[in-house]
Amino acid sequence: MEEKVLHGKKIGMLVLLLWLAVTAAAIVGVIFGGIKESVLLLVPCIAWLALGWIVLPGLKVLKPQEALVLTLFGKYVGTLKGAGFYFVNPFCTAVNPAAATKLSQSGDVDGHGKSDGQAAVAVAPTKKISLKLMTLSNARQKINDCLGNPVEIGIAVTWRVVDTAKAVFDVDNYKEYLSLQCDAALRNIVRIYPYDVAPNVDTTGDGHADEGSLRGSSEVVAERIRAEIQSKVAQAGLEIVEARITYLAYAPEIAAVMLQRQQASAIIDARKMIVDGAVGMVEMALERLSEGGMVQLDEERKAAMVSNLLVVLCGNHDAQPVVNSGSLY
């Protein structure tokens, strides 16, 4: 189904003024016809007053970034786009199967999220299709990453309708279709990545291990999710402008264990840095003592000095020195 935009239909004001003029003339005609008892004047005037309202359903008002898909006796006749006052065939019917669908997204305001001090305002479903940028935020999903760890993740998808005919006629409900495709694409992409960097994991499909992860490569993951959704919803006349990860965390059942794992990894890295620094300081101390010739140490005394320095530098508590006033032997 290809979209067909109707042009030359912004004559709603002209038609409305003509209708008002003819209606006023018909009322005057009924009055004069009744006075003069003229059947030829009464019949058309009364007929217009009885049936002239049929013209009014053909008047359509659109605001900026709105569209109206019209059918005539089941046949698609075209789409009205752009702000204006239009007049079309009064028997045309506007079609929007997603008019009553409410999702967790911008634009779908139905009065539910009001505070106690605010009255909920009921908004009647409209057949108009919004062409504005919309932001869809589906519920968080629990998905297993490539290592089998359950993670909770949520995304926000920015989208808009670019082909009204495809959106209305090629899918049953384009809003629900988009929501389901977002969930499916999210699962397909998340299962490729580990939550954090893991060895021997190929996330790009090139056969080589890389450092891709959900936590460290959020921009890359979001772009792949956007491309995956776009490939599925293009047939529905939708454009995915952007996808962003809004929430990412381990599932509650393993969150505590993974936190301990991260803490242990941080402690090991810190200890490694401390030991590397301490060894370097000991080497520097021995070299400086040897160069200055202040103290001549045999291998046993060097070993004792290295042991003492490492204990002092790598310990968790402040050193408590012991002064030896006698000989070492």
C-alpha cells in the first residue's frame, strides 16, 4: 500500500461560508414561500434545511504534524497532511485502528498518572494520526545475557509515522506492532552481549573475541537495537529515530552475588597495584643504599629488609616500628 497525499482540499472555509449563505437563503425562502404560499420556493428550501447537514461531515480540521487517512466505501482514497481547514467527500471515513491504543509513551495521555489533587481528564479517541516524534518506553524485561546471567533492561525508543497508508493498512495496529517488535529486538540483541566485559566472547560476529558489553558498550548496543527494530517496522511505515538504554542491572536474584564478585575483583586489582608499587619502592631503596655505600647488606639482611618493607607498604594498618637497640646477631 502506497501513501497518496490529497492536494487542493484546503477549501473548508469557502465551503463553510457557502453552506451558511445557502442555509440562510433557505430560511428566508421558507419564510417568503410560506407567506406567498409558493410550493416551488418551499420545496427546495425545506429539502436543503433537512438534508444540507450532509455537507458538514466533509469539513476536516488538522493541526500541524497531523494526518487523516480517508476511505470511501472501503477503498483508500488518500491522506490529508498538514495544518489546514479541508473539505472532502462527506461520505469519506477516517481510519485509524490504533486510535484507542494506549501505551507508555508520549502522546498517549488518558488521565491515568494524575496525582490525587488533579482530576483525570478523559480524552476521546481520535482518528487523526500524529506525525510528531513519539517516545515509547516499554516495561523492563528480564533477559539472560550471553553468559546466562539474568539482567533487567529497559529502553526508550523515539519513533514517528512516515507512511500513513502502511501504518493503517499493512498492519493491524501499528502501536502494538511497534511495542512487540521493540521487545523482540531487545531480546535478540541483549543475548549477544555479556553484562560486563568477559574473556573469549565475540559480540560482533567476526570470529574474534572483543571487549563488548552491555555496561561498557551501551551506545553500540543501543544502535544495534535501533537497527533491529527499524528492519522490522519499516513495512508498517514507521521510522525509528533513536533507541536508548534507560535501565540496566542484574536481576534481583543474582544482584547480591554479582556485587560481591565486583567488589572482589576491585580488591584484587587494588592489591595488585599496591604490590607492584611496593616492589618498585623496595628495588629503589636497595639501589639507593648500594649506590651511596652507606650500608653493606648481605643476602640474608637484604631478604629481611625486603620482608619488612613489603609488610609495611602492603599492610592494611599503619606500621608500628620496633626499635632494636642491640645487635642483629
